[in-house]
Amino acid sequence: MHALDRLMWLMDAPVHSVSAVIGTHLHDQQADDLATLFLRMDGGLSGLVGSYGYRQGGPLNSTHILTEAASLRVMPDRLDIGCNDAWETLTLPIGKHLMLDALAEEWRDLRAWCREGQIPQVQSEFAGHVMDVVFAAEQSAKEGGEIQLAVLGRNRGSGGSARL
């Protein structure tokens, strides 16, 4: 969920369709251990979200942004940019836990809205669009095909959607 939210926030473009594989594919357990989502967005943009859990070893959680000129890979502890057939880790003034720091910032933003009435960076329409994508991904995984979404908004502040 957080990787999807992050990808949609970074891309700042409505999702038009999603194809997904979700389920228990790596070992026998009662919870999903794999989720891979491929998203198509405005302007020919696309994104891939993967969350994988393993019985032994650490999980792999990443967000990838693909463009014609370069790619961005967001990992829990770093940002990588891919260009000219090579990956380079970006040196930025970021915390030790990039993804947790971003989530904490969202919670601080929500607290400021509750306490001070400050307009949150992430508005309800965007959150609704994220949930529409999650539900479409679940449907895609069950049906084995691409699910189209009817997009109503155009950006973070009004990125809502309605399912077809």
C-alpha cells in the first residue's frame, strides 16, 4: 500500500489501468506474500510496484518509475537513478529509513490538519484514488487481466477516480 501511494505521489498523474499478481506464491501461509502491480497513467507514463515477503531473509519493497530518458528506484534506504544502462545511488540529505520517514511526515501532516486546520498535502480525493487502484489490483489478480479505471481528477489535490 505504501509503495503504491508513494509511486502515485511521485508520478503526480492519474492511474488509468492496473494489472496485478497478488497472493501466496512463495511459500505456504495464510497471508499474501507477493504483490506486483503494473500501472498505466496519463501521458504514457507507467509504474511498477512490488512487495515481496520471504520466510527466510528480508523483504524486498521497492517503487520504480520508468521514463524514456531515465528510471527511478525508491528503496527503503536509498534512491537510485538509472540512465545510460547503469544505476547510480543518489546522495541526498535523507534519513536512514527513507520510506518510514516519508510515512512519518504524512502522519505529522495529518496531525497538523487535525490540530490547526492546516490543509494536508495529501487530500481525500487522492487517497480515494489510491484505494480505487488497490481495489482494481485485487480485481485484476482475481480475473487475471488489466482493469481500467475512469479517472475524474488530474493531480494530488484532486486525483479521485471512479471504477468502470
